Amino acid sequence: MNDSFNLLQYFFWLLLIIAFAVEAWALFDAVRQPAGAYASAGKLTKQWWMIILGVATALGFAHAAAPMGGISPITLLLGILPVAAFIASAVYLADVRPAVREYRGGQGGASGPYGPW
């Protein structure tokens, strides 16, 4: 029973690490997008998304690192904060990122029917 419990602990810790990676990816992508693209896409401003994703990434890092201090990863995943942080990043990646990328400028001079050429 103890071995399966430890395996379960590592599995949930891996989920926390994956969630942190997704949150960091969303933050990195938001930094790279121009501020005007957010307004053009009809989304929240870049500053708001930077705040939301910055807090989400900080929470993700804190929860991913906490098991090294002896806190159970299962207990961490039962809280609302890591779930909310992941959902915020998932909303950015699924909804905002595709809309903002359409308005991203400076990707080449001429544009054909399927994008720049």
C-alpha cells in the first residue's frame, strides 16, 4: 500500500509540474504578443493578461515546488488556487492566443491567400 501511495504522490506532483509548464508557456507567449493585438482582437488588454498569467505562473511554481518541502501534492491539487491558475492559462491558450495571433504584425511584407510569402 505504501508503494502505491508513493507512486500516486509522484503522479500528482507530475501533474503540478505539467500545470506549471503550461502556465509558464502561456505567460511567455503573452509577453511576445504586441499590445495592440489584444485590443484588435477584442480581448482584455495585454497588461491584464500579463497580471493574470503572472499570478497564475507564480502560483503554479509555488505549488510545483511545495512537495520538495514535504507538502503532499494530493493536498495541493485539492485546493482551488492551482486549478484556477491552470484554468486561466488554458483560457488564454485556447481563446486569446489564437485571436491575438491573427493580428500579429511584422511577419513579412507580402501576404498571399494562405499567409505571408
